[in-house]
Amino acid sequence: MATDTHPSKAGAGGAGHTLRRLLLDNGALSALVVLLVAMSLLSGDFLTTQNLLNVGVQAAVTAILAFGVTFVIVSAGIDLSVGSVAALSATVLAWSATSAGVPVWLAVILAVVTGIACGFVSGALVAYGKLPSFIATLAMLSVARGLSLVISQGRPIPFPDSVSVLGDTLGGWLPVPVLVMIAMGLIAALILARTYIGRSMYAIGGNEEAARLSGLRVKKQKLAIYALSGLFAAVAGIVLASRLVSAQPQAAQGYELDAIAAVVIGGASLAGGVGKASGTLIGALILAVLRNGLNLLSVSAFWQQVVIGVVIALAVLLDTLRRKAGSGAASAGGSSAAPGAPGKGRKGAMQIGIAVVCLAAVIAAVTFFKSGSSGGTTKVGMSLSTLNNPFFVQMKEGAQEEADKAGVDLTVTDAQNDASQQANQLENFTSSGVDSVIVNPVDSDAVGPGVRGANKAGIPVVAADRGVNKAETATLVASDNVAGGKLAAKTLADRLGGKGSIAVLQGTAGTSASRERGAGFAEGIKAYPGIKVVATQPADFDRTKGLDVMTNVLQSHPGITGVFAENDEMALGAVKALGSKAGKSVAVVGFDGTPDGLTAVEAGTLYASVAQQPDELGRIAVRNAVRAAEGDKLGSMVKVPVKVVTRQNVADFS
């Protein structure tokens, strides 16, 4: 029986259905478009050529890592090691070309081979060792990071100039990392769509047993898949180190999570069998646009993490709705229901509407969580190495207090101890046209390129707490970490009467604060031959790790009489491990003079702390940043007094 359909209604329904399918079939792309539009409306600095190029540069390393992870996820696996493998590959390149004297071209090959070898081992553990991919790559994460620290001795290694061009620009405007990202994306797309191993990935991810019964050599294919992931990680590590002009042993920490998020946002399924390179690129761009835009909008560093998490969830929600709509359409096609049935159309439109409205609401809410005063006449950007440490939280509070008092519009960002993220933040400040920048470097060498970019734009930079190498700063506002370490050594030695055995808890390997404080203490303690350092262990500036490390040290050295910790957080962990011994038979000296540290000094469990007065440091940094913005000539260094706090004078600091 024939059914007549009114042409106009059919055309309208077809157009509506096409638009609906376009949005549902490209959930991540829709989310990216909404983000771009929202950020453009909220910030006049966002939609500029320079800033969009910044977004591309900031997405490059994550995208390259994510392309490799796409291969693994499509085959129903997971790779948690890519961040550590990237750091190890870059470290091998830098060490080979500098310390070992290997020709640069051969060092690059060694770096790439290192990445492939790491992936090959992970693949062997999964394919032949029958380990879950989560466990195998988690083990490789630890091994690769450890080897990176062993090779570099915990210190950044300068990168060869001939390779550092990968972090530069062509013609003074086109970033090389973006070109590398595009090239690696095309290679990934070609592998997935046009090669035997690409088809094998989809087959293994769709149904591994069926793939095996079809004659596919699943184990050998898995070796190749994880080796490819390692290869892409090596390239990402080289690009990252090129941007920072140094190989950082602690670089790319947590990047594996960003890479996995980019792949999933881009439409891949963690169950395997689904995914494509273009979707992964979109996912990486979403993350980069979010971080860039939130920096430009002066969103609080703490709220940035919340907003990013919510938007990631919403982007994946769009993809979930797409999958459900697709399966529903297939079911309807097999029954009497038409694909464009009114009920289904209303439901699909409503789902899209809800997702887009939620996404827009999150971006609109950004303006509510801005830090700093919008009415300030001077705009200052402040990039802190981390806000996961009371010392830097106090520095931020002092800076904000001074900014509010002076009517300055202060934007504070958290680099989370990631030199690459800090480089991104400095680029964002430069793009937004701030009047001056305050930077507390994650690493003094790695921050150089970002500071030079600000110099080129005519923006003065004030270094806080740690200096900047190979770039011009208006001044350095800091206490002397080396002198503080010497002071700590004298204080502890005097308390012990020049005799005893002590343990040293080190901070995060590779950071300048840990190096300088440790070097000062080591030099100072040499003056007391009766004191023996029986244990030196890293605890990453973390209280919990300080507790664990001190507990372990006490098992092998129960008779220690003193402890020096390179910050108060680790010192407080050591105090907890020592229990009743703290302050009585064992003297503990910390560093920073944080509120919790001062409380412990007052209670007598912590003998002393070398106080840097971080809130005052923050205030002085803002004052000098304002002066620099006004064109005043500043001295090369502004010293903030360092003092030893004991029970006798703690009231003066509290």
C-alpha cells in the first residue's frame, strides 16, 4: 500500500533529522564548538591568532601521547606508562647527547628505541605474561620513571640545541610542536584506517577470541600495538623537552590520564573496538581550550580542576547519548518505527539540549569563580609551582592581600609541579596582555622559554622564591635556600652538641628548592665531623611520604638523634613516625615556617623550622610586579629575611 507524504513536511523532517544526527554523531566536536564560542564571548583575548596557536602548542604533547594510547584503547587495553616513558626517552636523548658524547642523530634514535622497547616490554607482559594491561603498564610507569631519575640523578639535563628547534617556531609565528602533532595525527589515522595492524586493533578490541579463531596472531599484534604506543610516547617526550630546553626527570607526570581522557572524550570506548585519530585530536583540543580559557578568565586555580572535570564528564555524556541514539535507531530500523519518528526526535533533541545547556552553564559559571578584582587598573599574572603545599598557599594569600589593598587585578595559576603546564600558563598570560608576571618556577631552566616570550612581548617578569635561568627578569624576590640549608645544619648540630647520627628527608627530585636546601645543609654539616648522615631519602615534600619514609628509616637506624627535612610537611610526617621520641631523644628541623610547622615548634615536637615568611614574600612580589609594570628600575634581587624559629621565639612568628 502506497503512502503519500507531503513534500514540505518530509523536507523539514529530513533537515531536522540530519542536524540532529550531525550533533549526535559528533558529540566531542559539538562540545569543542560550544567551548570555543563560549570562551570567545567570555574573553576578548581568546580568539586571537597568537592565542589559538598557543592552544595548539599546549595540546600537542597530550595529543601525541593520546594518539599512541588510542591504539591500545581500541584494542581493549590501557596504557598508564606513556607519561613516564616520555620522560625516560627525553632523558636518554639529553644524557646521550651531553654526558655520553653520542652524536645527536644517534641520541634521537636511542630515545625512540627506548620508547619502543618500553612499549614492547609492556606488550610482552600483557600478551605472554597474561597480566592485565592496567597492571603491566602501571609497573612500566614506575620502572620508566625510576630509570629517568637514575640516569639524570634527579636533575634536569640541558637539551641539545639542534633538537630544541622542535619547541620553536617557523618564521617566527608557526609553532613546530603543532606541525609535529599534525604529522603524528596523520600517521595514527593512516595506521588505524589503512593498515593490517590497524584492522587488527579493531578486531582484537571488538572480540579477541573471535579474532584469534579467525587466524589473527593476537599476541604478536599486541606486542606491536604497545610498541607503537611507546614510539608515540617517545616523540611526545622529545617535543616536551624541546619546549622546556631541558629533559626533566619528573616531566609528564599525570599526562597518561590526560591522554586517556582525550581518547575517551574523542569517542573511543574503553571496552575496545571503537576509536579514531580525529576524535582523539578533538579530545586533546578540548582539554587545551579549557585550560587556556580558564587561565584567561582568571578562574581560581582550585576551581579550574572542578570545571575541567565537569566538562570532561559532559563531553563523554554527549558521546554516550550518541551511542544510545545509534543503537535505538538500529532497533527502530528493524521494527515498524521510522528513524525520524516524532517521539524519538523529541527525545534526541531534548538529550542534546540538556547536554549543551549544562556545558554552557558550566562555562557561564566561570565568571562567578574568578580570582582577583576585575576593577584593578594593573593586571598581574602569577604562576605558582604548586598550591598543594602550605608554603605556596601562604605566598598566594599574601600576594592576594597585597593585590586587593593596591587595587590590582591578580590572576593566580597552579602549575602543579609541572614545568610544561607552567610554560603554558606563561604563554596564556602573554596572550592576555597582562602588565606584569610573577613566576615561582617549577624549574629554573625549564621556565626560561616562557619568560623569554614575555620579554619579547615587553612584559616584565618578577621571579619569586626561585630564580630564572637564561631569561631576563625585573628582579628576584627570594630568600636564600642555600643559606637556609646551612642555617638548618648549624641549628641541628648545635642542638645535638656536634655529635650524633641524623637522617635527611629530601624534597621532590629535580626541583631547585630541594637541590639548594640539600646542598646548603650538606655543606653546613661538614663543619661537624662528629655528626654522621646515616640515611638520605626522598619524600617529595609530602607529609604522608615523610611519615612512611621516616618509619622505614627507623627500622634500619633506630638510634638516630636528629632529622633534617627540606620542608615542614615532611618534618611533620617524621614527627608522627618518631612518636614520643620527637622533641626528646630526636631533634627534628624543618624548613618554611608554615602554620602547622610553627604549631609543632610551639608544642616542642619540632625543634626548629627555617622560616621564609612566604606571605611576606608574596606581598613583596606583588609590590615589585606593580613597580615593574610602571617602568621603575628594580634591583637584581630583593631579599626576604630567613630566620630560625624555635620554641623561644615562635610567638614572634605566630
